Amino acid sequence: MKNDAMRRRAGGVKLSSIIFCVTVLVAWLPARGRAQVNTGSDGHDGVFAPATNTVIDMHDHPDGIYQYSTVNIPSGVTVTFIPNANNTPVTWLVQNNCVISGTVDVSGKAGSGIVPGQGGPGGGAGGYGGQGDSPQPHRGFGLGGGDSGSSGAAFGGNASYATAGVVQASEAAAGLTYGNKYLVPLLGGSGGGGSYTDTLYSSGGGGGGAGAILIASDRAIFLEGTVGATGGRSGNSYPCGTGSGGGIRLVAPLIAGTNGVAYCNSNAGGSGYVRLDVLDDQFVGRLSGSATRGFNPILIAPAQSVTLAIQSIAGNAVPGNPTGVLATPDVTISGQQANPIPVVVSCATVPLNTPITVVVKPVNGAMVLGSGMNSTGTQASSTATVSVNMPRGGGIIYATTVIGVGGGGGASIDDGSKAASYAQTGLTTDGERFAKMEITAGLNGAQQVAYITGSRKRFSLPVR
């Protein structure tokens, strides 16, 4: 909008609003000059050097984090996992070298008849197959779970992750893509949808989504074997309702290998993410899936999910998917509306009485701020009403807040404390925990979280 005539319509003042919902967004800083990774491992899980095929039952590690002194998986040895009750991904923090000449596998399981396949650690299970309306088929679990079959599309949909699952004739819709290439936070794949039929004998449960694994070493990762995260097949002979590939992230000062492979594919489901965060990259093996390399100093993101959304402005509801485009404003406020104008911000998992700031950036003029607290509701679901002296004309409006990691209302944890799990506080590759997180809406619908350490280092990164 370049003039008052464009900014005003029938006495109304157009205010373009961005609503934002932050759950899994994180950020990164450029690589540091010093070649160092400190995983924070104290080695209390000892040396992991299996001589034969080994199944790790994760139930005694509810956060999924293992702190090894050394890892050595010889050729011919395969390591698989039984997920814990929280279905967390696998995280190996290794003080010394990590050598993988054998196989580490977090793949999803195949369905069996109408029974769906289970997901790998951190992955979603498939959906049950069904017989007409009783029992009904189920969609796959996870953020990218495939749709369940129906009379119009009998076969369950394939799951998605980094890429979308394949959709063929007579198949239900594939799931939505999700996640980011940095694998921060660490997410697994999703399950395929269950099939629909008039007879159970040809119905099939969806395949399980592959899990996710982070392997980080203070010294080096030598990969001559395989790290795999494949989506499981459906319980029907027809390739439908397949789970998606999972997530594999390797972090070390040095990663090397000539014949090693890291893959997170699926037969018909979407592929997952493979990420190498390395300062000295000497790996010339094969990466399969949506693979990238670089260096992201956020090792573990805090296990804290926060949602903010601008719910209404001057009593006018904000659309669920605002565009933030000034030419077609999301909210138009009458020119007769007197200041200050109430802006209601909805919050989820934000401690009560946390300061919430509303920012208005007009097309012309200075930025305007308003502050309030989410004093109504519960920590699970609350609202803050913030009074703002709204400038006339078009502009962008968004909200922001800072909360403590492992605490509430912006309070910091003791950064040196070992009482809290790394899964709760998060961790940088400098071995430093996070103390606070700042949730902010960006322009054009972009979203961002900045993580702040106890020493006030700030880490932020875009969605993809």
C-alpha cells in the first residue's frame, strides 16, 4: 500500500496480521573457526562393542539418550532397537571414536495382515486395516501418516516425511511433508494408512515409519558399514500404506568412510532426512534420501513445544492461515475504532503470567509495541490480551515471547546442573545447555525460535 486511498477502505484501516504456531522450529549459527565438538557425554553407559547381533531395549533409557565412552560395531554385526515407552528417537553421545563397520538399523516394521507395522524408535506406527465400516481402517500415525482406505480409494495412503509418499490408482492420499533438513529437532518417519475392503483377507495394515537416530562423537565417526532407516511395507501384497523413511544425523569434528552408507528411503512412502554435521568432512560413501551436509551447532533441541497465535484484533477474528500481504489484508479495522486496541494472543504450553509482546510494524512510521501477560486459562491453553495504540494505515502485526527452558515465565535453569536431562534442556556442540527460548513470528508467515544458552549465546535458524 503506497497511499491513504489504498490503505483505507470505507473508513476501515487495514492491518495485515501474521499468526504463527511454533512447535519444531529451530535455528543455527555459522560454523565456528575452532574444530571442536563437545557432546557432553560423561561415558556412564560405558563401551559399546557388541560381538554379535544385538537388540537394544530402550525402556531403561526413557529419554533415548546413551552416553558412551566408545562405540565399535564390527563387520557382520547388526544393532536394532525396541522403542521405549515415550517412543523417543535414539541419541548416542560418544566421548571418543565411533566406528561403524556393521549395521545400525532403526527401520520401521512391515504390517502383517490387517495388523500394522510398528515404527522404529521415534517413528509412527501404521494404521490398522479394516473391513468396511466394522472395523474401520485407520490412518497412519505421525505427522506425515498416510490416510486410511475407503470405499472410493481402497488402499491405505503412503506416508510422507522429507518427500511426499507416492499416490497410485485406488490409493488414499499420502501424508503431509514435515520436518527440516537440519534434523533439529530429531524426528522419525510416519506410518502408512490401513486398507479398506469388504473382506479381511485382502485388507492390510499400514507399514511402520522408520525411526530416527543421532550419533555424535567428540572425536570422529568412521562409517564403513550401514546406518539405515527404511519405512516398513504394508500388510497387503499391493505396495500401499507404506511407512516413510526416518532421520539419520551424524555429528563429529571428523566423519570419514569410503564404503559406508546412510539411507532413509521407502518403497512407496516418502524419504527421510540424512544430515552430516561435520567440520572435517572426509566421507565419500553413499547418502540416500534427502541428504545435506554442513555444520549446525545445535546438538539437541530442548523438548519444549510452544504455540502462539494472534487470535483477534479489536474483536475481529484473525484467519487461520493469514497471508501477511498488505494488498489483501487479513483484518480490516474500522477507522472509528479508538485506541488502545485489544489484541488477543492465544498460547499453548506457555507458563501463566509470561510476558507477551505484540509488535506492530506500519508501512510508514515507527514500530509500536504493546505488552501483556497470558493471565487467563491454564498452562496448556491460555490467552493474553494486549492493548496496543495502533497506528493508522496498513502494517504487519505479530507476537513474541521468551520462556525458560526447564523453567517457567522466562526463568533460566542452572546451566551447570546435570539434574535435568539433555532432552529437557537441549545441548550445543560446545557442550553448553540452553537456558531460554524466544518464539517470534517472521514476515510472510515465516516462524522462528531462538535458543539462548546460559552464557547468552544465541542460536536461531530458518525452517528449511
